[in-house]
Amino acid sequence: MTTAPRRGLAIGILLFAAFMDLLDVTIVQVALPSIGADLDASEAQLEWIVSGYMLAFAMGLITGGRLGDLYGRRRVFLIGITGFTLASASAALAWSGDVLVLTRIAQGLFAALMVPQLLASVQALFSPRERAPMYGLIGGVSGLAAVLGPVLGGWLIDADLWGLGWRTVFLLNVPIGVVIVALASRFVPETRSPRPMRLDLAGVALLSAVVLAFMVPLVEGRSLGWPAWLWWPVGAGVALLAVFVRHERARMRRDGSALLPMPLFADRGFSAGIVTQAAFQGSLNAFTLPFIIYLQVGLGFDALTAGLNLLAFSLGAMVGTGLVIPLVARVGKLLVTAGAVLLGAGVLWVFAVVAQTGADFTGWAAVWPMLLAGVGLALLVIPLVDVSLATVPVADAGAASGAYSTFQQLGAAAGVAVSTTVFFAVVGDDWAREHVLTALGASVGVSVGGFALAAVASLLLPSRGRVRAHLEEARRLAEADAEADTRADAGAPIA
């Protein structure tokens, strides 16, 4: 690690690109009813518009980071942001549901090239003692994207700029992407890893095949009438999973460059954290998407009003963040458990309010349960990675973090697939408000069940003592790195 001129500007450029990715996940959910009506998209296509992006992003995330380490982070970032911009333009021009699904998958793949370069560049350009504010800034921007996504998406659709409707949700990325490409070409320095890991393309292909073998029957099953042959891809998925695990173990023994570090899964704390992360992400998406559909289709809310109904949730998460950070070392995994419980309670409370008020529901009626769920989100998310990694060697923290990010996206995609499949199965062809409310209740059941699973899994996370020891070890290593940086030549080449 060495310094580079205008480091703050470079990180700001990379951070804004990551903001585009985070915004794209939430903004599209508000646009789905408009997309479905305009393109006459099927229910399965609507699911793939959301899940396809998440799955492609998850499959390419670790490989995207390793490509940056190997060939230069600025170079890979520029390829990613250029492709993301072109895919966004293609999505805006989509003339059918299938075309939009394909462009969304392309968006996810290119996002997987650009997003990992942010954290890698922070590590390359800043000393350990300088990184904490950068990580805080990244967390703040993530929260801002969660707040702005539904609101901005709703405003763009309702404004119907130039008569383009939902297409402006994707067109927004085009001028921003062009500006980021120009700025990144000039101001982001090129960095590489001095010891990059090899690519595990066979692992990516196998894991992708496993995920698709399970996801395709889940998403397409209802529209196909659940034929018996759908069990064949599920069986193939189980067999491919065994092949994938064997390949990853062999890769770890050979050169340690496996896509997912299998030895880490033997660590109870790490595995519990993976389950907690995936279950939580899936449950969150299992609620928000059907809720937005109910508001727009069942109650006739415009897109902006529907998006504003999630604002209190995001604000609760931002408030909770400041409360939780000082408690991580003192309370540990119980924060995660409490967060999962509060999330489940908040979602149940929201549904109770929606069911009680019926056609008279307004966003103000659900402010308090939304705030409660938002605080629960902060309680769970803020400490989860630190607690989960408490028993993982510091040298393996990077690989473990990559695995967490992958399972985060896989969990989110699975949550969307399961809850929307349940939602549309209950709705059938009857879109009367009362029937749509019943479907929302079924999706809420899926969501709360997932939060319960996250709560139970969190009890297997490492103890407070292990968390304190982990944080102390990380602090000592950071101080040692800081002393080494102070003695190093300020003019050393960038790593």
C-alpha cells in the first residue's frame, strides 16, 4: 500500500459507481408493475428481472475482484462501468420481458466487475488507520441508496419524462456512466495485487449451474403447471453441488485459489454467519417486493407513494446504525439475534396494520413498525461480519468476506423467487384487493420464517469473548501496519 495523488477523488468516483449498483437493486422493484403492464411481461419474467440481476452479480463477484488483482483494478473497473452503462441503455430499449431479463443479467455481470474494485482500491490506496472513515463512508452511501432507490424510482415513473415511463429508471445510468468513465480514466490510479490468486472459472461455471438447477424450477414451475420433469434439474443440481464441493476442495489443496474456501465452512461461526446472512437477505426481499406490488396493484398507489412507504424503514436503519456500533464488542451475537427478531416483528406489525386498515391504508399508519424493522436491520447488519469472522484467521478474512457477499446476493435472489412464487400462486387470476392482501400475507409468512431461521442461526455465532479477541487482534495488526507505513518510503510504487 502506498499513497497516490487525489486518493479521495478516486475513491469517490468508484463509490459513486457502487452507488449506481445499489440504487439499481431497489429502484427496479418500484418499477415492476409498470414494466409488467407495458411489456405484458409474465410473472416469471418479472421475477427474473429482479433475481437475474442478483444471481449474475453473485456469480461474478469473487471473479471480478480477482480479475482486478490480476490485470489492474482501474482497467477492470472501466470495463465494468462501460458494460453496465451499455446494458442499462439496452434495458431502457427493451421491447419484451425476455429482452429485459437478458439485459438485467448483463447489468449484474458487469456490476460484478466494477463493484469489488472499490474495497480493493481502498486497501491499496489507504493505510489501515485511514481505512475506517472510508468504510464508514461506504456504509453511509449504502444506506443512502436504500433510502433514495424506491423514492427516486417512484418519482421517475410518475413524472413520465418524455413519455418514457419506467425506461427512465435505466436511462438514468447512461449519462452518469459516461461521466464516471471519463473521470475514472483520468483520476483513478492503476493498482494490482502483488500476490493475486488464480481464477477459478471452473468453480464459477459449476456454482452457476447448481444455482440455476434450483432456481429455474422454482421460478418457472407455477407457469408450467409444476410438471414432474422439473425434479430432473433439481436432482442434477444436487449432483452438481457434490462435484462443485469436490472441485473446490481439490483447488484449495493445489494452490488455495478456490472460488469458495471450503475449509472455512468447517468453522461453526463462519457457517452460522453465512446462513444468517443469506436467510436475512432473502427474508428482506421476500417482504419488500410483494409489499410494493400490493400497494400499487391492490391499493392503486402511484409508484412514488409506494416507494415513500419504505422511507421510514431506511431511516430507522440509519438511526440504528449510530446506536449499534459502540455495542458490538460488548454485546456480540445477541445484537444479531435481536435484530432478526425485531425485523420479523416489524414485518408482522406492518402486515397487521395493512390488514386492519384495508383500503384506507396510508403510509403514515405503518411508520412505527417500519422504523422498528429498520432498527432491527441495523442491529443485525452492523455486527454480523465482525461477529461471524471472530473465529476466522485474519489472513483468511478477505476470502471469507467474498463468500459472505456471494451468499448475500444468492439469499436475496432466492428470497425474491420463493416469495413471489408464493405470492403469484395465491393471487392466481384474481387481482381483487382482498385476494392480493391474502397473497401478501403468504409472502409475509415466508419472510418471517426466514427471519426466524436467521435468529436461530445467529445463536451459533462466536461468543462475545471471541469477538473481543478478534477485534483486538485486528487493532494490533492495523497498528503494526500503520507503523510500517510510517517508516516506508512515501514514494514507493503503488501495490
